[in-house]
Amino acid sequence: MGVIMKTENFSENSFYKYLIDNGYLFDKYVVENFLLSLKVKSFVIFTGNSGTGKTKLSQLFSKFFKEYYYDDEDYLTVQVKSNFSSWSNQSWTLSPIFFERIFPIKESQITFNMNVDGIPAVGSLYPTIQLKYYSDELKNYFKEKFDENQDQDIDLKIEYDSLRNLRSDDYIDSEQSMQLIQKSNKSSYEDRQWMANKAIYDYTPFNQGQIPCNIVVNGIKSQGDMRIIFKLSYKKNEVLQKYLKQNLGKEVKIIIDVDDWDFKDFKSDLDLEESDKRLDKNYRIVPVGANWTDNTNIVGITHFKLSTTFSEICSIRYEQKKLKSK
């Protein structure tokens, strides 16, 4: 899809407000004409005396541009609910379905024979993915959506680079059995399940603990944390349930018989090589600033469409590239 823009209240006025909020005062007429010029051509040349702000205005526009835009191709889209937890806890348990082409989710969902302190049972493992975010702006967005209509489906985008950090190649190939130590608690005998302890990560291609991630919702960017956890459950077993209840609080040894838990054949979309992107013939690299040795504020655009309401999403592509001196 290319690069998507946050649409609320975006106009010439919003860039001007951005300048004011960051302590810069430019002639509003100059700002408006600068942006209007970008509607019809892919570059703008400033002329004027030294020290009049040509370079600074260009650099500030580049920074503003990058705060509003993100490359949609670098993100995985999942759906979340605008429920109470979406703004009160700022977190969700995500459906594993969205990650089946990214992680070996189906391969991790297994049923097996096991024994708990020698008591035989039939068990299963199921991975779940949890996400938490930290943006107050995003919290307010979900609160508004919750007030409008609870449980709306909202698209949430997770940066692929963040997902890569959830993976691990350092795990044990399980050919015969796994051993876990779990504590007998109320959930273990009433709900017949535990959250598998950290030893499970020794046998799976996932990293343990919270992994930082970058997300976008409706153009609002936020930092967050993700983690993959495993639910260990077993079929109804009166003998085992009675034993766990009698030994509440005791650590029990669980031996899981697994001889076909194999992740080697799974191919992740994260490992696919990117095909060469064919740039639009109108694509231009725009050096924003007189000092061409500063590569931090260089963008490329196809067509930069602005309006006073900006009610529809702009379709824009940009790339940051380093200028190579000849």
C-alpha cells in the first residue's frame, strides 16, 4: 500500500501549528505556498538571503513529514477490540491466527501424553500473544472508540522488525520428552490449566519475556511490549484434579512426551527476501537543506496531496537515502 498518513486535522494549518509548538515562527503565507507548491510538483526551491530560514523550514518539514507517515509494507496488520482493556489496561491478548505466517503457531499447538508426579494425563500446549502499549494519545483514541461502540474491530499494525526479536534459534530439539516444574494452584485443578513456566522456552523458537515493539493505530504511533506465553492444559482427569487440590501450593513435576515437535520445516514471511521495488517514474529524491552532508532529512515523494480537510488518505511513498558524493 505504500506510505499511509494520519488524517485527523491534517492541513497547512497543522504544519504551521507544528512549527509554533516547536518554537519556530515563520510567515504563514510562506508555509502555505510551500505546501501548496508540493501539490503540483515534486520539489520546491527556496531562494533568499542567508539566514532567512530556508534550510530550517525544509528540515522541519521533513521531521514533521516523518512523524505523520509510516511505511505500511514494514508492518503486520492485526485486529484488536476497542474494549475496556484497550484503554484501561492498554493491552490485549491477540489472536494467534494473525501470526501463523510469521511464527510456527500451528506447529506449537500440540496434544500429547504426559504425567504429573506419576499420574498419567492427556495434555495440550497453546501459544498466546500479549501486547501492551504506552501512548496516551492512543489510549485516548481507544477510550473514544469504546464510548462510541464497545468491541469495535480496529486495525493495529506491528513493525516486522519488532516481531523478529520475538524469535529465537537457541532451543532444544525435543525428540522424546520435556520436563516442566509447575506449582499446583486453584487454576490447575479447577480450570485444568497452567501458564507454562520459563522452561518451555528451552524447547520453542521464541524468546522469553517482554520484547519492545513499535505499533501504529490510525496513524498514531506508540511503543509497546509483546510476549508469547504458553497455556498448558489437560483433559478432564478426576484423579489428577483431586491430587492437585490436595497438594495445593506444592511444586509438581510434569513429563511431556513429545516426539514430533518439529519447527525446522516452518518458513516465516519474515525470512522472505524483499523483491526489488519498482519506483514510480515521478519519484524524486528531495534534499531538504543546503548542507548535503546531513543525510538525516532527505525524503522522496511521488505526489504530495494536501487539502484543508484532508478527509481521505494520501497515497505517498518516501524513502530516506544517503547521498553519495561523486
